[in-house]
Amino acid sequence: MKSEEKLIAKIKKNIIPKHIAIIMDGNGRWAKQRNFPRLKGHKAGVEAVRKIVNSAGHIGIKYLTLYAFSTENWRRPESETKAVLTLIEKTLMLEIKNLAKNNVIVHFIGSKKELSKSFIKKIDTAYQKTKNNTGLNLILAVNYGGRNEIVDAVNSLIASDTKKITIENLSNNLYTNKFPDPDLVIRTSGEIRISNFLIWQSAYSELLFTDTLWPDFSKEEFLKAILVFQKRTRKFGAVK
């Protein structure tokens, strides 16, 4: 039996996390360690995405959110931001048939303000082609920032003349209003922070940090993260 199969056999089916969110960090460092251009690190990161999406769907995860491009990433050199967004766009178009075939629904969260018309058209197409599927909900966070999301939600409530802001109505105006909060947030690369990612939604998420750089994050490590999650006790502020 392969190591991946052994790990799957250990996972308790009744407490699989419904929603896993991942901060995919370390592409640039992975490339630097090998004296490669940074873009090659991002391309290697795409291969890791394929593996983890496949694994998540196979074991029955219902929601997988991947932090693909943050609002802060615009601070990087223009050549890199253009290259990364183009890579996301091209990869999506190449993968869409395979994702649809594998019963994956593709969603996007984030602001569309700075994104090109071409990019917006393609992400809308990806959703339209997969929206009737019933398997894994793959949520790609592009031009996403948690603080901006909360501000947008508040402004939406103000515009609708809402008299009182509550946890419920604010949650219903977030980009993620169709999805449950993440049970588990994973960050690769050794950094121990959430970097403006799902800051409202992760209030009671379990956090797991690994030194592994994202391109090296394997199916086995993903499955081990789920096993770690299953050993934790979630009390949500109460006493059991």
C-alpha cells in the first residue's frame, strides 16, 4: 500500500473538515534556492495546486480555498504581477475541462476592480461551465484582502440603508457569503501569520503552519495536516 493510501485509511470520515483554506506561500523562495527565475517558482506552485485539488476531491472535502493573489501583491514588480495573473488565467483555461469532468465547481472571491476585462471574463466563464457540478467547491482568492472585504461589506450595508450592522448581516455581505467558514487554515513556507486572509471567517479556524515551501507541498503532507486537525478539540469558546 502506498504512503498516500495508508494516510487516507487513517482519516476518520466522520470528522473530515468541510472547508480547508490554504495560504500558498514560498514559490519565490523555492525558485531562489534553485537559482531559477521567480516565475518558475509560480509555475511549480501550479503543479502543487493540481495535486492538492485532486486529493481534496478524492477524500470528500467540500470546500477548498486557495490564496492565489492578494491585494498586497500589487506592491511587487509590475512584471511579476502581470506574469502571475497571466499564469492563473492561462492555467484556468487549460484546466477547466478537467475540473468540470471531475465534478469541481470553480468560484472566485476578491475585488474585480483592478483585474483586466479578459481575466474577469475567464473567471466568469469558469464558474458558468462548472456551476452545476456537485463535488469539490474550489474557491480561488484573487485580488483578495480580508480588510478590503470587510470594508466592502460595510459599505454595501450602508448603501442598502441598513440601520444596524450585525454579525449575521455583515457575514451575508462578505465575498464568502455562499460558503461555510474554514475549519482548517494551512500556511506553507514557515511564516506564522495569516496575512490578511479570511480574517473574519477564520475567527475559530484551526491553524496549521508548515516549513514546506508551497511547490513541495505534497498530497501526503496535506493528508497529514487533516490527521493533525482530527486530533484537535474544537470548543468555540465553550467548555466541554
